[in-house]
Amino acid sequence: MPARSTSRTAPSAVAINTVVTSILTVQTAGRGFTDLTREVDAFLRGVSAREGAVTVFIRHTSASLTIQENADPTVLRDLTTALARLAPEDAGWVHDPEGPDDMPAHIKTMLSAVSLQVPVQDGRMMLGTWQAIYLIEHRARPHAREVVVQFVGAA
């Protein structure tokens, strides 16, 4: 069914003159969501980003990234429940040298994302009102996770 009404802003164009990369080390508390939005905003301010795109990439196979609602914490709790149901620890996985949460963590990472890209305009990410960038720790114990943040665009 076609949309009843659509509109579009005028396109904007800039010459890319900047590629800046940094590694953010995040200490997780174990299984759950860690909001990275402020850290990514701080990175963009620090590099004087104007217009372009920011990429966030996690360098791990048992943790992932997502853009999700930031207003109601029960959303994150329900997402944790859903992921646990999709990849339970007691499913008889063959790969378990690091413990029963290891293989489910790999599956949860495969079901979510290891890389996100967000447009940047006027120095700010163009996230929706209720959106935030989260690192999802899929392992039960705390970990130090490395997240690569890269801005490509005009500064």
C-alpha cells in the first residue's frame, strides 16, 4: 500500500575532508545494555564534526551493538528476555570451552549487529527522539570491550 503523504527536505552536500577514528574501551558489568550515546556525542564534538556519518563497530564476537529506545528501561529488559529465549544457555551447544554462556553469546551477536552507522548533521547524530546507541554484553561476567568510533565527513 503506497504512503498517503511523504515529504523530503532539500538535499545537502559537503566535501569530505575528515576521517577520524578512536577506540572506546567500555567496561561492562556483565549481561545487559550499556548506553554509548553520550560517548559518541563527545567524540563528535571533540573532532568538530559538522556533516557526514559516524560508524560504531565492536571488536568482539560475544557482544554487539544496537539502536533502541532510551525512554523506558523495560524495553531493554524485555529485549534481554527475548535474546535469552532465542539462544538459551541450556540448549546443548557443542562449543562451550568458555562456559555455558559463550555459544549463546555468539548467536545473540549474530542476531544483532557489530556495526552501526548514523548520519551526522550540524555536528549531531540524527537519532530519533527516543533512540540511543547501546553496547549489548551477552556474557554473564564483566568484560572490557573495544568499540571503534569513526567519523567520515566535513569538520
